[in-house]
Amino acid sequence: MSRIAIASDHAAVDLKTSLRDWLIELGHDVLDLGTATEASVDYPDFGYRLAAAVESGDAEKGIALCGSGIGIAIAVNRNPACRCALVSEPLSARLARSHNDANVIALGARLIGIEMAKACIETFLATAFLGGRHERRVEKLTNPVKEPA
């Protein structure tokens, strides 16, 4: 089992709580980075908090949640240590891990139900990075070049 950081804004707090509890039941060590209520907050703050936990090694992987998943994914991806993919079904979760070595997934609470969210997370956590031809591409995500080849 791995240490997973999870964070959300107010629009996704109910989904976050349900997913956190489910992950704990499965035996994962979960780092809940908030928010804890439906009071309005700014999703970038929680995306940055999650990204910092992944960068520092406090968490191996992350789950970022907001209403659409888009805003918090953008915030997480501001940190070069993170490769956050917005996913909506297990295939995109599998490809995010196997091809892009994503270490964070984002889900939109207003767009995805609890069972589909669980299916995405299960796939994300169970899928390994394939490496090989994908390694040089992931390296370019981590260390961008000014002029593409």
C-alpha cells in the first residue's frame, strides 16, 4: 500500500471524504490536505498543497478534486515534480500512469460519480509506468527544452 495525498476544494469535499474513507478501508495511508467543509475556498491553494506533498515525498501519489477537476489539475501541474492528469474513466487513468508516469490524478466532482471515481483510482494505483519509448517523453515533461527536436 502507498501513501496517498488527497485534496479538494469546497465543490468536491463530499467526494474527497468518501474517497479518503474508502482508501483507508483498503489499507492505504492517506494524507488529507483539506478542505474540510463546503465553505468557499480557492482550488489553487489545495492543488499547491497537494503538489508540495508529492514533491517532498510525504506522499507517493496524489488525488486532486474540484468541481470540474480542471482548475486543480492546472494548479498541481505548476509544480515540476508533478504530472497530474485529469481523468474521467479507467482507460484515461491507465494511460496516464502507463504512458505519462502520472503521479497525481484529478477528478471532477460535478462530472463523475463515486463508483467511477473509485474505478479510476483503482486503475491509477494498480498501473505501472511502462518506461521504454515513453521515458524520453516524460523526461521532456520534467525538464522541458526550449526548442523541440
